[in-house]
Amino acid sequence: MDIRTRTTLPLLAAFCAAVIAAISMLRLTVPAFAGWYGDLPLSLLDRVAEPFTAGLIGLLVGVVGVVVSLALFARTRGRQTSGPTGVIAVAVTVVALLLAPGNAIPVAGYTFAMTAMCLVIVGTVLLAIRRPLVGLPVAAVIVAIFTFAAIRLGGEPLLPDVLASLMGEMPQIGVTAAYLVLAACIVLSAIGPYAFVRATWLTPWPLFGPGADVLWATPDVMVIGLSLGFGMLMAGVLTLGLVLPFGERFPRWFAWIGGRVVPVGLPVIAAMIVAVLFVAGGAEFLTSVLEGRFAPVGSGAQLEFFVVFPFWLWGPALGLAAWGYAMHRADARVVAAEKAADAALPSRALHELELHESREA
């Protein structure tokens, strides 16, 4: 990652830590806010601790998070920081994940869906600019799909309704995001079963859904479910870019940036944020399944949830993939620098010899 990214991340972490401190202070001092916060999905810590205790811990995490983030920022500026900074940063990360309200998985799912749609649109535009003969037919197909979806929905304004629903959830999403972004930024200084399950919603035998009759009677539910599945599938493809060579350069059919090297920070930061989402949400989801909220305890359906929604595995695996990608790219840069230095040695030696001969003459 370049110096700009390395300095931006701790500053963003400091901002999120300050937000967490403010939220915790309001939770401790303003009854109305404490009541609203109490209606949020419980965090892992809130399940075992009293609200006052959890709020006090949140305040401490916010204050310490600001100090640690600023210390990490100082280190990026070449200043020395104390030895325990790394240990404290890990502690802040862990506690922040424990304090994050338990709605990380829905936040990740809808974020994936929206991001995947944006990637398809942007990628199609770049393809149409670079290769019109291919890009324009692809764009026509995508427009046809969206048109069919709109007609199938009976003209209902699905996108405005979804956006309006998301806007209503933004305060809750913002609270969760503050904890998760703090954890991800400090951490920074597959997916197939879910997509397959969502694809079965197009058949008469939908899996993990409300039933074929309900889906066809409420097409907006089907479209949202398929969008989530598409988002997860796209996330899986992008994850492969962390472990396969195609993730190191932009596709050549991208206009302007085709063939250029992918900035290391782009996939690493995105993957690490998602890994944090899945670690936090996966722990909450695992607890909910074990408590029998989705299926009776000890039933086969409970085991199916572990297999179809393996958030407990996706998070750590994605974090390891991002770490491996960063290390691989760093090694590649070192090798390239050494090759460049070796190539420059003969010409440098020749220049010094010519300079020495000119002095003797």
C-alpha cells in the first residue's frame, strides 16, 4: 500500500473510534438514545453483559481506539511508537468486533448486491468504450434483463423502495459500520453454496426460501434474493483474484485502465473489510443457530445452516487470502526492484569506467 493509504487508514480508524466514544457516551447518559440503542440487534457482548457495562466498555474502546489510531498514524510518518501499541491494537479490534450490533451479515449482503450491480454497470461501460462490437450487445442484454424485471414486478418501483428501506436502516447500519470499520482499519496497518441456493429460486423447487408460490406471488422478494446471490457470486469471483494471477492486473477490455497493475490497497482493503464483516457477523450468526433461532436445536436443519451459510469459515479464509495477496505483491515488488538494480549495474560500471578514463586522459 502506498503512503497515502497507510496514512488514511489510521485517520479513518481514529474517526470511527471517536464516533464509538460519542455513541457510548450517549448510551450512558441519554435515556432516549439508550432505548433506541437497546432496540438494535444485540452484540455478542450485550448478550452477556448489562447495558451500562457494555456502554462503559464501548466508551473505553472508543477512547483507546483514538489513541492507538493516532499512534499508528505517527508510525506512518516515521515517528517511533511505544512497543505495546500492536498488542493494544489487537485488543481494540477484538473488543470492537464483540461490541458491533448483530446485523453485520445483512449489511454485508446488501452491500455486496449493490456493489456487484455497480461493478457490472461500470464494467459494461468500460467494455463498450474499449470494444463497442462486444460491449454494446452486452449492454443491450443487461438493459433487457432490467426491463424484464421491471415488467415482471408489475411496474413497482423496486429500486426506490429498496433505497427508501435502506435509508430507514442507515442509523443502525452506521452504528455497526463504526465498529467494523475501526476493526478493519486497524487490522489493515468460498461463497458458492449461497449463490447456488439463491439460483434455485428460479426453479419450482426453491431452497431456503418462503416457497415457490410465495416467491412468484411476491416477485420483489425473489429479485432481492437473487440480487444477494449474485452479489455473493461476484464476491467469490473477486476473491479468486486474491489467489490467482488475474487479480494482479485490470482486464484488458477495461477502457483507460485495461492491462494496468491493480493497486495493492484496492483488493486488500476491500477483502479485509469484508473479512471483518464476516468474522463479526459469523460469530453472531453461529450463536443464533446454536441457540435455535433458525432451526430446532439438534436437528438436521441446524446443520444445513452451518453448511449453506459458512460465515464462520469465509471470514478467516478471506482474511488469510488478503494477507497472502499483500505478501505476494510485496515480494513481487522486491524481486522487480532487485532485477532493475542488477540490470543497472553494467551500465553504471561502464559509466564509472568511462569517467575514470576521462580523468586519466
